[in-house]
Amino acid sequence: MAYKIGMVSLGCPKNQVDAEIMLASLVADGFELTNDDQKADAIIVNTCGFIEDAKREAIDNILEVAELKKTGKLKALIVSGCLAQRYKDDMRRDIPEIDAIVTLGQNGEIARIVRDAINAKENKPLMFEAELGCLPINGDRLLTTPSYTAYLKIAEGCDNCCTYCAIPMIRGRFRSREIDDIVNEAHGLAQSGVKELTVVAQDTTRYGEDIYGKQSLPELLDKLCEIDGIEWIRVLYTYPERINDELLDCIAKQSKICKYLDIPIQHAADGVLKRMNRKSTNAELRELITKIRNRIPNMVIRTTMIVGFPGETDEDFTELCEFVQWARFDRLGCFTYSPEDGTIAAEMPDQIEPDIKERRYEVLMAEQSVISEEIAAKKLEKLIKVLVEGYDSLNKCCYGRSESDAPDIDGKVFFTAAKKPKEGEFVTVKVTDTIEYDLIGELERVD
């Protein structure tokens, strides 16, 4: 009888891809997957360890699963992911309920590890460590996204070394996958019914520098656009310093590439940017945004900002707000600064009080809310292409996403239809109203 395995996966899309690879490996080895924790012989908690809130969420989930050893049939609790990589010794010491700790380099061995953990007789966690690599995926993933959309991870690690970020310590140096490996995986996803690919890495614009000696994202995107069945390709996590003319030309000419760029800018005051070890200045960021919008007028630009970074003055924050007002980002997310163990910023003087961070967060998001409403209002009476995601039985309408909306990040398009289209279909919707970050409309036609 096959062991039943459950998984809780937390954090970013890059971590989600890791989880999908592990799930496929488990199924291939004869394990049975279950969503019922009470029936699981083993549960893997695939953790995020990026910021304090993520670490807290991971620990809460680990402790919640640990309770199943008392109430269910659970034989083994396995912890993987960024928190396992970063705090393996602490977890081994402080959470005795854990049966195995899997660092990132051992994800490919998860089936053997789970079996060892279930059958172990020791009373201390098994430790599984290996050097960080960038293993070819070869299409062996069990998608946890809807069947029509998937993340495509093109690299591991990061070389940017921002002073607030622990990712280089957790996931190591930047390591690109081979183009052929990525394209083969994308072909497999398309053959399985995937229509939308979301390209991810810690810094997608650095892709290829380490193995090809040059930025190779445009070349990769051109090859992905040749794949039959793929209709949307979206690029996340592009760094402003590496958004060059070649990339913009590629996005402009390729109809399959969504006119959507995620550019994590983080701040706009030169002093704060320098302390963050960001490479751009306020003037350079303005020049870049102006160039993007001149080259591709319909480009949707998403960014993230950090408020409350050590030493951020009232004047710095005012400059950030003025920059956001000028840039009029289509999408903007904001974080309050979180000091992370081992980072340079955590040891900086002039740490900001939590209440000031929170107030600045509220002010910036209130300003962006007004901008977002004004941008949304310009879409009234327009026809937009929508990828159908489902039906909202409460509000009696269908919903999906437009080219301007990344999965699990941005808003939705809710629309009425005399006949419900299928999930994964593309349709054309006429926008009739807006509500917060979402659009309301009526079905015009199935494309």
C-alpha cells in the first residue's frame, strides 16, 4: 500500500515551482498525494524565509502540522524550502517534532528522503544537505496552478546583493538554466494545455550572463514565442539597470509577450537607494520609465516599494511619494522594511519605529489607490482580452484576468455572460464599471 503524502507550500512562485518538482518526484516514486492532512503518512512544509511575516507563517504551519502526530496517522513531518536552508540548525534544535530537514540542494532527492523519514527510528531530525545547483526540470512537474497557466523558472539565486535581502545567503549565486532545457520544459507545459507562461527568477534580466556571457532573456523569449499553444508570456522581476533596448524591442515586436513589466524599484530617494545597494538613481529611474512608455505606450508597469528603510527621513519619504505621483504606476505593491538576520541593513543605525513604517505604508498606498482608480476609469467602454478563470456563484458572474493582471498578484475582471465560457478560454469583455483594483464588464465574444 502506497504511503500518502501531503504538502503545504508557502511563499513566492519560485518556491511553488520547487514544490511542483518535488510532488512530481513523489508520484513517480509510487507515493500517493492527499489533501486530507488527517490521512497523510507524511506532510512536507515547503517554507519561505524571505521576510519576518513569511518566517512566522512558516513556523505556524510547521507547528500546526506537528500537532497531527498526536491526532492523526502522521508518521513524518518534513521541512523544505528557504527557511530550512537558512535556519536548519535552529529548527533541528527547537522543533523536535520535525523528522527531516531538506535543504534546497536536496529537493531532487525528496522521494528517498520522505521514505527515510517515515521509516526512521531515531528521535532527532534527519538532515539532508547538498550544494546548491540549478537542476534541469525536463517537464517533470505536477502543476499546482490551474491547468492553463504555469510559472517558468529560468534561474536560481541572485547576485544583486541588496543590503536588505537574504536571498543570496539562502539560494546562493545567480545560476541560469540552459535555454534548451527551459524551452523543452515549456513545450511540455504547452502540450499539457498551458496557455500562459509567467517567467520568473530572482532577476530575470540577468538571465544568461553566467553561462552565455551576455544578457539572453530576449533570445529565450523569442524561442518561447515559437511554441504552439502558448498565447501569453509574462515576465516578472526585471531589474531596472538591465532593462535594455534589446529587451524592449523583443517585447514590442512579439505579440505573445504581455505588455507588462514587473520592475522592483524599492525606493526613489538617492540616499536610500544607495544604502539599499541599488544601482539606479532617481533621475535614471525616471529616464527608464519615460523610455519604456515612449517605446511601448500600452505597457503596464508594476513595481514594489519599501518604506521605513533604515535612515529614511521624512524628506526621503516625500520624495518617494512625489516619484510615485509622477510615475503613475499601473500596479504598485508596498512593504514595510523588515530587518533580516545576516543582512547589512539589519545592522544599520537609525532603524525606523514600527508605527512610522506603518503610517508611511498607509499614506503611499492611499496615494496609489487614487492613481489606480484613475487608470482603471480610462478603461471604461474599452474591449479587453480576458483569460477565463472561473465562475463566482455568489455574484453570479464569470471572472478572469487581462493582459494587465499577473496571476495571484493583481486584480480580476468580473463579467456577465449569457453562456458561461470554459475555464482557460480567452474571451473579449467590454468594461462597464470598476471597483477598487478590479474591472466589471460584459462578455462580447469568445475568442
